[in-house]
Amino acid sequence: MTGIQRLRAFIRSPHHAWLALLTLGVGAALASVPGLIGAGAAYALGWVFLPDSKRFKKWLTSRLEGERSAAAGQSAEEFLKQRAAIYAKLSPLAQRAYDKLAADADQIRRQYEGDGTGGKHGGRLGQLVWTYLRLLLTKETLQRFLESESSGEIESQIAAVEAEVAEMEPRVGELEEAGNPTEAAGLRRLIQSKESRIESLRQRREHVRKAEADFALTDAEIDRIHDAVRLIQADLVARRDPDALGGEIDRTTSHFTQTHDWLRDLEFDQTPDNISDEVTASAPLRVAE
């Protein structure tokens, strides 16, 4: 905290209130010029020394920690509400998949922290499970979109319209040569309309192709998280050194940082991307908790 920030905190503190009461208040009560001068000088000296005193710094530190704790509690509570809302959007099958993975990760975290180690590495599991939930919803959103869209079908539509245009273009010249400029102009406008449709279909095809690729990648990332949790479970049984296991948890989960970045830029991601790692790391893994 800078000196100016500390002075701003001081003016709102009970220390300043008492300083003003014991100096300016007493000076006003004396109702004399020397008393007012002395009170003003004492008040000014209080501003010089009290903001740097140990007592005030201790009070300020305690207050700031309380504010941070309250803000963290509010953030955690808001996150749990958001997560429950996302969970409710999932199909029953996806909910069961989340419940299973969350239970496995929760068991790992409890066993790992039960060895007497800190929760830093176990917190990575919370981040991993949150990523898994986001992927599940994204996959189902993409799946619903792709139920009515197919790049192959769009490709067939493009080919059909292109064939129509190719058939019409020679007729424009024939009509002009036959002395029918009005019909030729009408046919040319029709060709332009179909060419515009072709362009729209091409854009739609690219949009659908990207959705198909995103769906495949989402499905692969879901499988990768399953494999990561199973690997950590195996290491938990095989390893007796908590530090080595903690390093393995970090290595296994650190690869999903890119997944966070990818989800943030994904059009079909309907989950909040501004949740801090600290919140997801400390939150209970099971939605029902």
C-alpha cells in the first residue's frame, strides 16, 4: 500500500476519529485562541506520526485481510452458484459422467492431503474438474448444433447451385443474341442471386466445419482428462513419496492450460472464463456438496 493510500485509509479509520476528538474537539471546548492553536498543532502532528504507527498498521492489516477474506468468500459462493447452473444444463448422462470424475478426483485429493501435505497440488484437481465440466457443456452444445447441420450436406447444396449457375450462364448470351435483352437481364439477376447464395453456403460450410472440428477436439479433451485422473490414481497407489506425487499431479494437470485458452476463444462455450484458479482450487469438487 502506498503512502497516499494509507493516508486515505487513516482518514476513514477510528484512529482519525479519536485524534480529531481529542485535539480539535478539546480545542473547541476550551474556546480560546491558544487552545485552538495547540489543538491544531496536535492534530497535524497526529497526521504525521499515527499513519506510520505500529498500532494503526496492525489495524489496517487486519482490516484488509478481512476485506480480502470476505471478497474471496463471496467469489467462492458465486462460483458454486454458477457451477450448479452449468451442471443443471447437462443431460443426465453428462451429469453422471461429471459426478464420477469429481468423486474420483475428490478421493485423490482427500488421500493426498491426508498424507500431511499442503493443498497446493490438490488444488490443481479442482481446476481440472472445472475444466471437465466446461468441456461437457460445450460438447453437448456443439452436439445439438450439429444435429441440424452437416458440412457434407452443405457441400452437396453448393454443388447443386453451382451446377444450376453453370447451366444458366450460356443461356444469357443466347437470349442476347436472339434479341431478348429483358429476359437476358432477368436471367443475369437470377444468376447473381444464386451466386450470392453460393457464397452464403460456403460461409455456413466453414462455420459448420469449425464446429465439427471443435466437437472432435472437445471429445478428445474429455477423454484426456479421464486418462489424467486414472494416471494420478495409479500413481497414488504406486508412490509413497508425497513430493513426487505432488510433482506428478502438477505435470499431469499443467497440460490443460491450453485447454483453458482454447475454451475462452470458443464460440460455443457458454461458461464463464473469468473464474480464478484460486476459487476453483479451493471449491468442493462435487456439485451436491
